[in-house]
Amino acid sequence: MVNSVIAGLTSGGGYALLGLCVVLTYRLVAVVNFALTAVGALGAFVMVSLTDRGVNALLALLAGVVFAAALSALLGAALVRWFAGHKEGTKAAVTVAIFVALTAVGVRLFGGNSTGAHRFPNPFGAPLFTVGDVVVPQSVPVSLAFALLITVAVGLLLTRTRIGLKLQALSERPGTAEVVGIPAPRLAVGVWAGVGAVTTMVVVLVAPRLGGDFSTLSGLISTALAVAMVGAFRSLPLTLAGGLILGCLEGLSSSLDAIQKYQGVVPFLVILVLLWWRSRREVWDTEHGR
Amino acid sequence: MEAPALALEGVAVDRAEVPVVHDVALEAARGEVTVVLGANGAGKTTLMDGIAGLAQVKSGTVRLAGTAVEKLAPYKRARAGLGYVEQARTTFRTLTVEQNLLVSQRGDGDLATVYRLFPELDKRRGLQAGHLSGGEQQMVVLGRALVSAPKVVLIDEMSLGLAPLVVRRLMTTVGELAGMGIAVVLIEQFANLALDVGTSAHVLRKGRIVFSGPCAELRGDERRLHRLYFGGAPSAGGPRSDGAEPGGATPPAAESEAR
């Protein structure tokens, strides 16, 4: 059981980063991006298609990351161009439509659950060390370090650089940010591109553990949204913690035969529990506010 | 001849597809304060939003130092030299005072000038703008416009919700901005305060300019201001219900007082 929980930390680091990408897209450009993991999965499959053809793994990863960044930037530019003045719900609905379209294209190109499992490179699959019966694979520290690095880097970018301050200003008052000369459309497209690139790297990292088919990887959006909810779509450290907790829960559920087949339900349970908990507090506030 | 810092010709502005401002022409010269007055709902803020790019200019031209900018995105207008102090103290509340200034700093924009004009802000550089008093927040917004090295600064109702003492202090600063060679366009609820600091004035009624002339002509003349705002004679029982000027089927834009 402990082995499974430890192994779950590998995915946990990845989930934390996916949640972080959702939070950043929401905070900085006010869009709940349902298409996030579909774009990342397409980038990852561009990479694996190239490695299948004998291209060097690093070069293939670079190509996949660039592809996903460009595709994500294109989606961001379309939203900025045509939906800038619309409500958050409308923009979220647009990304749902894009998710459905990209998943259909991905499954068509790369195959579904039963036919499309690809062999992703797994350079960190070997054990790092063993304590008793517990094996800690290299992927655990790599995944955790990657999650921590990106979280800290994003935090520093937002607070210590001029461009980060502009992004904060943009997220707080988009109209005012524009009238003080902040190039909102360009920054927004930059955020979309960055998020697309990071998502591809995360999908590549977790793909060997999750099976490597397009539908599963594209469907990681439910996990990403659950993690973002733990951080209330705002807090980066809580989002990081939420990812790790979800990874451990998933690992735990995979080790228990009775609930193993319901493993995919874990993110939805987390979402439901969080929704219930937050709405409970709202009711309390409302009653006491009268 | 040097082009005016800001020139509007036949400008019409819509708000949510509803025409609000019609056929407005005005100029703002460098080093002067141009005052725009009008009752609530006259279209003053919509006009400012149109100039800044936050509302759509349906027709007419907006020239900044001779260059047409009405089709540019708001951030491009700002970079072309247009500063906008919006209504309601629009600081970036989670950023510190200094960070608020840094995000809009451009060209020759100098933080030291802002701290010289507003020593209160110098002491609170590291404090989040959301924790400042109303007057200090308005100083941040004015300072933010100043560090963008503007040719023109639009100021919309900066006195809203502020104590009279603070308003007088800020009005002095408006005069100092003009003294730096900036063209200031000032919308203000306290008409006489604005007319004291201004050079020329325009009065908007129902989205049209019904008066253009020197501030001195309106200064202290409450009855005339009232008539220009509402279109009726106050001594005859307040505004007329049809909103027309006395004697007149004449369209407001062509009224004898507009010059």
C-alpha cells in the first residue's frame, strides 16, 4: 500500500502542475480552461510520434512543447479576439467545445483507450532507493522537484519582475491595465503559450504511469480542475498541496482491490466534497449575515 | 502650426450599442486644463471612455498630437501619450504604491516627480494600494498617469467621495500637471473648483456639447450653469420637461452658446 502511495506522488507532482496551469489561466486571463490537457496531450503525442520514428527524445520533447505552446497561444488569441468582452461562463463554454474537438481529433489520430496506448519514454522509472519493502522510484523526486520549481518560479515571476507585476495588474483590473499601457492581448497570449508548454511537459511526465493513451491523458482535466479547486483557483501553495494529496489518494485507491476500479472517480469525489464544504460555509455566512 | 495635444471632431460614442455621445468637437492644448461639465448622465464618462478606447467611437476622429488614434487599442493610445485617471480610484489594490507606478512607467516618466508632488506616497511606497486612504489612492492613480510620460491626461471625477480639503489639494496638483506642459481634460462634479483651475470649458447635455468657451464666462454663474446643464430657467421652476433651450427648436449643437 505504501508503495502505491509513494508511486502516486509521481502523478501528484504532475497533477499539482496541471492544477497550477488551471489556476494561472483563471487568475491571469480569467478563463477556466477546459481544453488545457487536450492541448497538452496533443503536444505529448507529437513528441511520442517523433520518438517512434527514431527522433532523439529531447528534440522530440522540444517539438511537442513548441507545438502545444503554439496551439494554446492560438486558442488564447482567438478568445482574446472574439470573446474578450464576454462573461467567464461563455469563455469556459468555448474551451469545453475546444476540448471536445481536440479530443476527437486526438483519438482519431492517435487511437482511443483500447487501441492507442503509446510507449512514452520513461527515463525516471528506475528505483532511486528502497526502504524495507518500500521502493522510491526516481520519478518521485523529479516530479516533486519539477512541481516545486515551477510553483516557486511562477511566484517569483509574478512578484519580482516587471512583467509579473503587469500580469497581476491585468488579472486585477483588465480595463485599467490597458489604459495604463499594459499590452493585455499580447500578455494573455503569452500566458496561454506558457501554460500549453508546461502542460505538455507534465503530460509527458505522467504518461508512462497512466497508460499512454490519448483519451486518458486528455481526460486529466477533471483531475486538474479538482486540484485547482483545492487552491480555490487562487492559491499556488494550496494547489501544489492539492495535487500531491490527489496523487496519494489515487495511489491508495489503486492498492485497494475493492475500490481499484473506481480510481477514476477520485477527482470527482474531491470536487464534490469541496463544493459541498464551500457551499456549506456560504449558507452559514448568509444566515449570520441577516 | 502645432497640432493641439488632443482634438476631437464629430465624435459619437456608444455604450453597449446605445448611442450616448453625439457629434462632439473639442480641443485641449498643452499646458492648459480643459474642463468638461454636465449633469449626471450627460455622457461625460462615456466621452472619456471613448477617447481612452474603453468605449467604442462610432464615428468622428480622435487626434493625439495630430495622429488619429480612435481605431487603436486602449494600450496603444496610452503608449501614444494618453493618460486616463478613471472614476472610482482604480488602483491595483494588491500591488504596492511603487508597483502601481512601475507597471505604467514609460519613457521619461519619473517616480521621483510623483513622490515630490505627493510626499505622502513616498512614505508608503511598500504598502499595498488597497490599504491607502481614498485621497492617497487617488494620488496613486494620478501618479500612475504621470509616470507614463503623457501628452494628455483625462481626469474623470477625481473628487468623488473625497473630503473637500483633499479635493482642493488634488486640484492644485492638476494645475501643476498643466504647468509641466501636459494637456489636462478634467471632468468634475464641483464645477466652480474645476472652473477655477481650468482655461476653457465645455458643457455636455444629453451627449451633445451645448457650451464651449473660456472658464471665466461660467465661473460663479450658477444660474447659467444650471440652464446649460438642464436646459431650463431655474427661476421659472427648474428644468423644462422637454429639455430644450428657451426659444428653441434649435438643435443643441448649433445653439448660440456653443462656439
